[in-house]
Amino acid sequence: MKPVHILLLGIVLALLALPSFLTPGLVNAAIQMLIAALFASAYYLLCGQAGMLSFGHAAYFGMGAFATIHAMNAIGGTGLLPTPLMPLAGAIGGGAFGFFAGYFSTKRTGTYFAMITLAIAELVHALAPHLKALFGGEAGVSATRMPAWGFTFGSTNEVYYLTLAWVALCLTLLYLYTRTPLGRLTLGLRENTHRLRFLGYNTHGLAICVFVVSAMFSGVAGGLLVVSNEAANYVLFDAHLSASVVLNTYIGGVRVFLGPILGASLMTFFGYAVSDLTQSWLLYQGALFVLVMMYMPNGLAGLFGQIGQWRSRFGLAALIPFVLLALGAGLLVGGGGAFAIEMLQRFLSQDYQALASANAAGTWPPIRLFKHDWSPAAPGTWLVPATLLTAGAGLAVLARQWLRRLVQREESNRAAAEASVPGDAA
């Protein structure tokens, strides 16, 4: 068995055992991570495989969600389908609207395609509050999961396993699609559309097909969200959701199938864990995206692949110091940046400014951060993040120099080996 197969098997076993070790709140967070992973993978098919950057993919996610919620309320609330099959309604809703939107948007490419998808999503978001029969207005639409196949679906664990089953099935189908001849042609849309057209392929029809498949699986993700939450609101069409799936996909790696899954899972957990700790969590998310795009354009999955290549080239023993230096630099820079951001966020907040204005002594009150009181007027307070950032930058320089020396040593060894060949032959 190949190492990648062993890794996938271990991940599946860990996901199956996960609810036994987590609280209901964390199980619900795991459900959201699975849904985000499926949504990002569906988006990867359009953006990563076909090279079509969509800024409005929340439209198909939301259409799948509302198709599912109406299917749950059909036939007097008993449901159009058994609860385990409800995401099929999401697939139909997302795919149907994806065909309509994809037919027009795929007539253009590049920036024009991206702007059309954004316009369609914003149009749906603007119309949804006024179409109360379909989207429920401000209150949205709610439903109830019905028992089926011997399960009540009243517990979070049952919903988790249902979500896991659907996500595993959909990810498998998406991966198999990428291995088919049609999936190979999808890469042609990204690499050279003109050559495909020259060879006689209907590129517009192929683009529509890819768009519909991506929208269909996005609708399944929306349906799973409705099954979990038992409610849907027009907020699902918000541009923030479209931006999130783009961010998750690129952070994970838009050119690797497992990249969007990794990025969506990590960023969803990041939002769940950090949003309760700080009001600036979106700032951290944006900063992380900028850093990844600047220094890891292939995403986290590409970083792991690069480390694997370096290990093959330089050896594990020579690479360990570089990894340790890079990790140390990341931790120091992250710690210094977090300290500065949290201090500034508290210092500039309205509550603190009002407290400072009401202080009769005319001094700045201390700010409680990391279980310690820090005075904004004290130079030592700002010396802490400055020191951390400087030390992190120094370690980053050392890490870069170490990697450069490894490359130079490899080139020297190669040149010496090539130079010794004529002498040996003589």
C-alpha cells in the first residue's frame, strides 16, 4: 500500500472516531469543516482545474441550500425525500441554477468571466429578501429533520456521520472526475483553450459542463448545511461566502486536489477557534492570505510538496535546521504581530478611549492582555512586539541563508562530479 493511501486511511479512521472524543460544540465545528471542504473542492474543479476564477460561487451554494430546505418542508413537512437523501435536492438546485448562470458567464473568459459571476451572485443576493415565497425574507426558511432508515437525526453525532458520508462520496466522485477524459479536457481549458478549439472541441459546451458540475457539488454542500442547521437565510448569498471559498482554496493550494480541502478545514477551524478570542480574527485571516500569496503561491499543499522535494535533494538531517529556523521565525513574527494588533485594537476601541477620557488623573489606564497589565505609555510595552518581530526576521534571514548554502553545496557537488568524469575516462 502506498504512503498516500495509508495517510488517507488514517484520516478516514480518525474522522470516524472523532465524535467519541469531542464535545457537541466541537462536533458541530467539525461538520462545518467538512461542508467547507466539500464547497472548496467543488470550487477547485472550476478554478483550479478549468482556470475559471469565479467571484460568486455562493449563489450555487445558496440555491442548493434553499432547494433542500423546501424539499424538507414538502408534503406537509414529511419531506420530499428521506433525510439522508436530502442533499440530492441541493445538487439539483445548484446544478440547475449553475446551468443558467454558466451558459451566459462562460461566453467570456478571464476578468470578464469573474465579473459576470460576481454580478449574478450580487443580483441573487439583492433579489432574495424580496422573493419571500422562495427565500423567506428577513426571517428565512426553517425546517425539521425527519427520522428515516432507523435514525432519528436528532443528535449532532448522527448529523456528523451523515455529513461525513456525503462529503466522502462527493470528494471521491470529484477526484474520479479529474481522472476521466473529460477531466483531462478540463485542464485544457486552463492551459490552452485556443488549441482545444483548433482540435475541434466545443470549448463553450465543455466550460458549461464543468460549471454545472462545480455548481452541483456546491449545492450538495449547501444542502448539507441546511440539514445541519435546519434553516436557511438569504445571507447564504452574501459575497463574504464567495470570498471565503476563494480564500480557502488558494490558501490550501489551487493546483492540488487535496489543497482546497486542507485550506478550508484549517481556515474554518481557525475562524471557530479564534473568533471567540479576538475581534480582529478577520484581520488575521486576511494577513494570512496575503502572506501565503506572497511567499507560498502554491498554498500549504505546495509547501508540503516543496519540503518533500528538498528532503529528497538535501537529505533529512541537512533540512531539519532549516525547518526549525523557519518555524521559529514564524512563531516569533506571529507572536509579535498578534501582540501589536491586540494592543492597538484595545487601545483604539471606543470603550477604552471613553475610559481614558473619564480618567481624572489624565493617564492612560493599563490594558489587560495575555493575563498581564500593559501600560500603553510605557516604552517597554511596545518593545515586546518590536523584539519579537526583529528576532523573527533574523531567524527568517538565517533560514534563507541555510537553504541557499544547501543549494550551493548541491551545485558544487554536481560540478565536481561532472568535472571528474573526463579524468576517469582518460
